[in-house]
Amino acid sequence: MRFSLVSQLVNTNERPTLLIRKIPKKKKTFESLISARYLTDEQALYIQDRWEQGHGFLVCGPNGSGKTTLINAILDYTPKTKSCVVIQESEELFCEGHPEMIFRKVIPPKNGTNISYSLKDLSRLALMESFDIMVIGEIKGDEAADLSYASYTGSQVMTSVHSNSAEEGYEK
């Protein structure tokens, strides 16, 4: 679960808010996405084949559109012969049974300490480690440049971005 408690100092209505988001721990498979009519058989086979052949993905859509759900399903088709790092802010992406898939999450600054790791910090580290595949849960800022660099150097990449269209996602 992810909890966000925001004080009245930040909220404009002068009231605190508590947001609770339950993060699923049982991922949806391509089969379940097809049966729910999220994808067709042909679309699922196309995505699986493209991923297994080493193509990258930019998954675009608004809040709640299923970007993370789709990426989780795709991760299961990562060839076992490729090393992969998954970098994310919250632990929403997961894959069990892949021997060379590492998951990392950001560490925000806490209690006045200088120790913190951003998406950008972790993506730069991954570039130095020469993973075959780099996945960033969602790009929002400077880490986009590092992900682009990874793709230019031959790494397979995947990420998501909040947008209303593929064109808008590319621009972001």
C-alpha cells in the first residue's frame, strides 16, 4: 500500500488529506488482459514478439489507464538470457523467476540526511553497469535523457509517461 498524507500547509482548502493506494501484488497476465478485452490476441502477440526481439516501448496514457499493468505483463516476456534493471519510485513493477532482473527504488531525502537516490541517479548507475535492458517505471524529468542515452548505446528500454496520446507522450 502507498499512503500520502498532505498537511493543510500545502493544500489550498486548508484541510489535510490522506490518500491510500493499494498496489496489486498479483499481476495481470496477457491472458487475463485479453479476456478483459484490454488487448486482442493479435496485439498481445505483437507486443510479446517485439519485446522478445529487443525493441523498446514508451507506454503512454492518463492516470489509471493501465500503463503499469501492461509493463508488468511485458516484463514476464523478458528473455532469461538478458540482464535487466527496473527503476521506480514505488514498488509497482515486479517479475518473479527471472535470474537477471534487478529492481531498484528511489530513496528520497529523509530527516535532514544527505543520502538520497533519484530516478536520475539510479538510471545513471544502471548505465555504468551495462544492463541489456533498462526499465524506468515512469519518467517525469531528467531521467528521460539517461533512458534515451541507454537506447542510443544499444540497450533495450521501456518506460511509461502520463499523456493523453502517443504524440504527447513523445513530446514529454
